[in-house]
Amino acid sequence: MDVKITPRRLSGVVTPPPSKSLAHRWIFAASLAAGTSTIRNLTFSEDIEATLRCMAQFRCNWEWQGENTLRISGCIGEERSQTDLPRFDCGESGSTLRFLIPAALALAGGGIFTGRGRLMERPLEPYFQLFGRQGIFHELRGSELTIKGELHPGEYRLPGNVSSQFFTGLLMALPLLDGPSVVISTTKLESASYVSMTMRVLERCGIRVRWSPQLNGFGVPPGIYSSFEETVEADWSQAAFWYAAIALGSNLRLRGLSGQSSQGDAAVVEHAKKLALEGEAGIDLSDCPDLLPPLAVMAAVRRGTTRFTNAARLRLKESDRLSTVSQMLRALGGAVSEEEDGLTVYGVSTLPGGTVDGANDHRIVMAAAAAATRCQGPVVIRGAEAVKKSYPGFWRDYENLGGEVHVL
């Protein structure tokens, strides 16, 4: 779906969708728990659908109650089979795939994992290196990954500068084993706030993972997940696009966001304040890489130069986001240079508008829509349906706030 946006400022009140990062974790925890859990304020995006679809392979049951409340009856895994591995369709969800792999080993002796888009091109090497040391079979052929073997309690060492999702996957699966384990980061742990989020979810379920500065790692005890009732808070990652529109002149108020959130992307508030000032600015994205698209839009029209650093991991997302953010800004009339691990954005007084390739990336599409509010001429976005991955109601909210969107 391609859309054409006639530029105008937005106005009104908007509630961002539930946090996708938290929703993934609550669904995993509920699926692994003894008993039935209730999760409120869920949105059925494509990524969340992928997680529910995959966890159902472990014989957990779930049902919707009303529009956005989910009840999940936890599982203990199927009887282990030496021949038939469960199959998991992870869609385009990196969280689903990386969280799922260790759980599949612990519960079912492995699995066959498939995905779409760039999913199977995204890094899995930290797991592969662990599996090589543990004698676990793994084979990636095209878009199909086969893993077979058994996790054992013990020490797990992996780099912390690739993705925090590997740590979350292990921290959620290792309590299912019959002894304690240690997960050690061999480098500085980036996106550490996401691991802290995982630890809070685990503690809510009775699993007390402990961080050890001496080890630069985590102690993981064996345990049984307890059931729970939780409400998913609003998503700071999605709220960031409305913050970008505000920075560009829209009059918006955001509801449902927690000021004490464990979400790392709540940092958008402080970064937006920095970008509201004139002159040179530098933003380290090591703990909030997903904020680059909306922050780059804010930087595009400020008076000054903005340098975004420590963002090399963004080359391995749904698109190469350092490249696609650069292309988006240039297409709209912005000025930007691309470095190996970041971007430098040179503020301009106006954005003429133009045509943006959404690159099958939900965050590029939403960033372009936010930028359109400040453009002088129309903005065409190719592949605008990509928002369904994380924010299915984005275009509805955009129009409710006064945006003029025409499907081409």
C-alpha cells in the first residue's frame, strides 16, 4: 500500500499502543507458567501474533477476552520426540525468534524455525557459538533454521554488543533446567535496559535473576514460573514518533505512558529536550537504537548538526536503518551523512517533501509520516502497510489527529 500525505500539523490526544517489548515478555512468561495468566491491554500486531503462534506449539492455550485482554494457560512442553521437531513460524519478529530458540531447546529438544523478510539474515551467531561448545546441532538453510539438542545448566558466555535479545532468551529459558546457570557478557552489555525489563518480568513470576558486576553477568536459578495478572503499559518506542511530530510543530498530548517505565526508549524525552536546543548535539544510541528514525526526523530541521553514534546494530534490523534513514531524509530534502556506526544530520530550515521507500520497515514508514507534518509539499510513502508489524492502528490515529492521508 502506498499513501500520499498532504502536509499539515497534527493536533489532539493520542494513546500509543501497548509496549511490544513488554508484551513479548509477558506472553513468553505466561506460556511457561504453571496455571493461567491474564494480560490486559494487548494489541494484536504481526509480531505479537508471531509470538502467540509459536508458543502455541508447546501446547499452551490462549483466548481473547474482549478486545484486548488475553488469558494464557501455561505449558510444560510436549513429550520429547527424537524424530519430529516442532515447527515455528516467526514471521518477521526478531524478538520471537531469539527468545524462542533457547525455550525450544529446553522444552522440546529444539525446533525448525522459519521467517520472512530479513529475519534469517539477522545475527544468530552468538547462539551458534554457544551451541557449538555444547554439542547442539544447528543448520541454517535459506529461511529455515534447524536446531536440535539439549540445554544443560552451566556457564553461558556471549557478546553483549550484538543484541540484548540473546540474553533475554537465555534468562527466560534457563530457569526451566534442573540446576543454576550463569550468563556472562564478554563485552559491555548494550541495550541493558531491555535486559532489566526481562528481569522485572521474571521477578514478577517468581524467578529471581541476579546481576553480578564482578562476573559482568547474571545468576539464573532453576524455578517454576508462577501465573500472574498484568496490564501492558504504553509503548515508548511508538510514542517517539508522536514526539517527533511535536518537535516539528504539532500540538499533541500523549496518554498512557509511564514515567517510571523500564523501557529504554523512554529516553526519547531527554533526547528531544537536547534536540530542542540550537548548536552541536551528540546522541549515543547504544541503549536505544530503535529511536534513531524519529530522532533523526527531529534533527533534520533543527538549527545545528546532530551526530548519532554507536548504532552499527541498526544495519541488521528490518532494513539497514542507517542507510534507510539516510535515504528517507534525503528524499524529503534533508541533509545527512552516513558513517559506519552512525549518522550525522545537518539541520535545514525546510523540507520540500518527496517520495520515500518504506523499505518494509515499520519505523521508517512512521518516521516519514512524522516528517511529513513539516514538509512544504506532499509526501508519498511506498509500502505504508509495514506499520502493521508493531502499530496496526497508526494510520487511523494519524488521521484522527488531523493528518490527511490518501491511499494511492
